[in-house]
Amino acid sequence: MLLNQNKRFMSKSTRERIFETAVRIFANNELSNVSAKDIAIEADVSINAVIRHFGSKELLYTNVIECIATMLKTTLTSFQMHYHAAKRSFVYTTDEKYREFLIFWFEKFMKASVKSILEEIKIDNFMHRIIFREYMNPAEGFNILYNNFLKQWFDQFDEFVFCISSNKNIYKNRIRTHALYGQILIFTISYTIFNARMGLKEQSINNNLIDDIADVVLEHTRYVIEGIS
């Protein structure tokens, strides 16, 4: 099996091999502790190949972060396409009916948020580790994530929270937005760290567990919705 994996790796283009190797190395090490030479050796290419394809270690890391942001934004774009289509066709009757419509789509959005993050952990493509580290120690990579994805994601959270809430206190509603998003992020961080520290590999995330986590997050979401009505 290992031989087959190596064959598949070697069959990739030089750029793909460098990129995939960099993701794995960046996920397991601080950027300051990684060199272009480390990546070249692990990818079995020359350091000139790394420079030729990506320019520098820093630009390669930027490329990885931009790729992560694009990947996550795909889920958001898909959701918004369906949400806005439903919104255009919604027949407005009463404020309460519209609020029920928003709550329905807010819950779908929360579930999509959970699955988007947890799917990355399930397939263990290392990208989720980079995301978590950028959250915990924001640097230039976090700015890229924020500008290319997170701002739009938070804006969608804000739209739901502010439209559903009868209390238009901006400060409190923004706290609710961060609290709802934070419960997804904090859960995934604590879950993966705990499993790693305890060696609970058999507790790996699968589709059934993702559904269970999404259900619990929705329960918490409904408590928040009740509190803002």
C-alpha cells in the first residue's frame, strides 16, 4: 500500500508535490521553523524547483492559505446561491412568517458551517491544522483568511442574527454571532487536541459523528434564537 501511495505521489506534477508537501509540513510546524530546503527534501525536488514554482517559502505559505480560503468559500457560495434564490421566491405575508423563513435558513447555514470544518478533519488533509493555528495565533495568514473568506462568513452570520433579533443592539448581536461561530471552532479544536493527546485514533470523525455534532450545534443555535426573539 505504501508503495502504491508513493507511486501516486511521484505521478503528480512537481508543483503539486511541492504544494502537498508544504501543506503537511506547515500543518505540523511553525512557519519560522520551516525552510524552503526542508520542503524540497521532503518533496524530493530541488530547492530551485520550489523557488521556480512559488518564489519563496513565505509566498508558498500564502498560496496555501489562499487555497484554504477558496476551498472554504466554495461551501459559503453554494449556500448563499440557494439561500438568495429561496429569498427571491419567498412570498411575504407577515413578519413572523418571514422570521420563520430566516430561522429555517439560519439552521441550514449552521449545519453547513459545521460540516465544512469537520469534513476537513475527517479527511485529515492537514489544512484544518493550519486554520486552527491561524485562529489561535493570528498573523499574516489570518489576514488572508479573513479578507478572502471569514469576513463574508461573519457577514452572513450577522445578517441572520440581526434580522431574527427583535433587539437591535449591535454590540449584543455581534457577541451572539461570535458565540455561535465560536462553538463550532472551539469544539473542533478541543476535540482534535484531546484525541491527539490521548491517542484516541479510533475516535476519528466520521459522517455519523459529524451529523451528531451538527445536531448539538443546532440545539445551541435554537437556544440563542429564543434568546434574541
